[in-house]
Amino acid sequence: MTPQEAQVDLWAPFTSDVLLEVRSGQMKLLPGSTTLSAIDKSLIDGPVYVGADGIADDEHDLTFHGGPDKSILGFCSSHYATLRDEYPSAADKFQPGGHGENFVTERMNERNVCIGDIVAVGDELVLQVSLPRQPCFKLNQRFQLKNFASVTWKTSRTGWYYRTITTGTVKAGDSIRLVERKHPTWTVEKVQEYLHRNTEDAAMNEELAEIEALGAESRKEFQRRVAKQKAKERKARESLPKWRDFRVAERRQQTPRIVSFVLEAVEPLTDPREAKLKPGAHAKLKLGNGLVRAYSVVDGDRNRFQLGISLDDKSRGGSKYMHQIAQLGHIVQVGTMTEGIPLARAAGHHIFVAAGVGITAFLAQIEAVAELKWSMALHYAVRSAEEVPFCERLEKLGDRVIIYDKSLGQRLDIPGIIGGMKWNSHLYFCGPKRLMGEAAKETKARCVPESEVHFEAFEADISGDPFEAVVANRENKLLKVGEEESLLEVLQKHFDVDYSCSVGNCGTCRIGLKEGRVDHRGTALTEEEKTASMLSCVSRGVGRITVEI
């Protein structure tokens, strides 16, 4: 506990407190962003009515805020002195109301407030504690501090939400009294421990999933984890096959070079939660000619999804097979489907840069960002106007999409895009090797941190000098990798090794590196991770290396 917080014992039991301030706000642009938020709340003088949806005239971005579980946001004013000390550059902003709270209190905080607590405020209003506040990038923008939102839940200085039990009028100076405590062991801080910091505790996930007083936003997350764990256990018992049969249900010529395919499971998964798939996933296909290829999922779930596949001039058989053989009704097998491209939720602006069929990697993610009303832009390079796939969907994004038509002499200006990006932006790149090479070069030259850029390659060079790999945890088996084959391909001849994208994006094929030099390729590993790991699908050893799988 810091000296500033020592003035108020945040661990002291809460039975009563005083409502220091009441605040409300209207939607307005965040600093340096095109995103609207009502986080900037003004002080209310005199009585104000609190209804089922909160304070009268207090606006909410209903994408994440508002509703029965989030009628009022509370925050402990004693946190602000600590924050001013920890972040002097934003000290003037760390004042009551800074976190967008409606109710400012002195002693009530995440350590002594419990989920389900029923409190009386003044003479009329009765509220129930429903949720820990889960901060998003808007806190970063408000205080102009990158990744500040994640620090708040790591330190349990987030605030908490109430639902309204009995409506009424309140004002600053009213008393807050604890009426009933239903779950004394589940403080807001303890819920955050298992919501964010210790997510794999199955017993705690099950217990929290059963707490009816816990708001839907958090309770559904614990229920999802429980369902996922049970599905995992069921799969282990039933030994479900890794490959499932899918039928080509729809086929459409998007451009002269790109065909979209909708694949539908012959035997669908019956649990909707098990079938769910996050935007930006890959699907691994086993084709009738014996080839295995990974493609970006444009949309859908694990029972029915869409791909967009370009006929590659240098096709080794994958795209050619899909274009020429995979007609309506044709059966292909689908294996591993990855969880999707990670969305940088701490970013205030999202910049997607794609070329050609590279749009298929980002389209679902872009639409998800747009639906959330987050600030974003897509820079998309094509050979000509007729080479733009999924036109109707891109048109709905309006002026957030900038298309570069090569036939008209238009070119992507990657240095200009990087140089002109807003503060707290996240970059996403997908395209051919030339684009990806330039993107890697320019982001490095301009000192863009690894954590603020994502590379999603759709082709990879796996060739190189032959090398040898000793698999330490498989009786030191010695494997020889040829010039035109990957370590992953050789490993698969002897062991069961999981993989997905096969181009170094997803990290599914990651293995341990115990000894030796590696020519690291792909983008799924950070520089720090490369010291003890490698991507077996694209990276190559130099001479002899020792690995673990």
C-alpha cells in the first residue's frame, strides 16, 4: 500500500460511506480520436433522479456501457493520489470523475465491496453491486497513457457497476449504507483475480459462473470457460477425429482471380459455444489431392464458414484444386481452426493495410471493429477496380476504406501511413512478400514497438540450406531437413505436431529451441520469445539444432 493510500485503509470493512460527488456526462470525441465517449462527466449540483438505466440525462455508449447491469459506475476517490504519484505526466487529469464514474466515494473500493452487495443511498435509492468495471482503450485515450487500462485491472483500481433495485433521488453528501451482503467472499478485487489474472482455475470459474448477482458481462465469460473446459474433457473422452468433412455449399466468383467458398459441416457441432469462432481465424483444409493448406476465414463459425481463395500463378496445387475441382457439393476435410487474429483492445485507432487476397485475413476483424464504433482505417491495394472482392461489405465501411488502384497509378505509401498515424494506433499488415517486407522494414526504421504491429503473411519462403534437428524429448531422434522442406513437414513424418496457418502467423507450430542457431521467419514470435522457441513451419536451423516438441 502506497503512502497516499495509507490515509484511507482500503482493506477496512465497508458498512457505510458518504457520496462525495454525483456526476453525469454527454457523448463527445475522445482526445486525438474519432471515437465518441461519455467518460468526461460533469459535477451535478443538487438532487438528481436515478432510474433503472442510471442517472437522468447521463449518456452511454451502448456498445459496452449502460443497461440494467451498468446503471451506475462507482469509483474510490482515494485512488487518485496514488495515480498522480505513479503517472506525473497525467497528474492534472487524475481528479474525481476522471475514470468516468457517476458516484465518487472515499472508502468504498474494490477490496471491501462485494458482488451482490445491496446498498441504500440517501432516503430512496437502493442499488446492488453487479460487476467489476472492465476498462477499455478509452481510458488510455483520456489520460494519454498507453496500456493504462490494463494496469487498472492488474492493480484493482477499476471501479464497479451497480444495478438499480429501487429508483430514487440522490445528491452529494448522502449516506451510503450496506443493507445486505450475499457473497462476502467475492470482493470486486477477488472477481478480477479470476476474471483477468488467474483465468485457468476451473473450480473458481465454476463457482463464479453460478453467482446470479454477477452481471451478464462477467458471468457469461465464466460460463464460457466452464463450457469450454467441459467440451475439452468430452473430446478427450470421445477421441473426436481431428478432421471433419465439409461440403461446398456456396461458390461465387468474386473477381477474375478470387473465388469465395462457403463450407458447411456434414455433421455439425451441436453446442453453439463449441462452434463459435473469433474473427480473423484460419482453417486448415485437407484436399483430395493429398495437399494440406491453411486459408483465412472470411466469416462464419466451426459449422459453416466462408473462404476467399485466389488462384496463384505459382500454385503448388492448393488454390488450383479449389478453383478447378471444388464445385458445389464437393467434400473437403477441415482440421484445426485457430482462434483468430488478436485485436489490440488497448489501441485508440486501428490501421489495416492489405493487398489483393490479403483482405480475407482482415475483413471479419475490420467489420467487428466498425461494429464496436472504434476508430479505424483500411488501406487496400488492388491491381484494378475489378479485382476488389467482397465489394458490398467494403462499401458499407464508407470512407474508412481507402483503395489504391494500381491500374490508375495509385500506390500504397507505407512510410506515409506509418508516419501519419494517430497516437496509440495499432497496425495490421497482410499481403504478398514485397508488401510485408516493406512493412517490416518501415516499422522497424520508425521504432514502432512489436506490441503495436501485427503481420499476417499469406505466403512464406520455407526453402534454405539443409540442416539437422535433434528432438531432445523424443529420445534425441535425429532428423534431416532438406532444402525445399520445412522442419514441420519432417517432424510430422515421425510425431504428432499441431499446426495451423503454415506461414508463421499463428504460432500453433511453436516448438522449444534448446541449442543452436536459427534463421527465424514468420511473425508469431517476439524477439524475446525467439531465444527459446522457433516456428517449425517456416524457420530453419543453421547446421544442427536441438529442439523439444
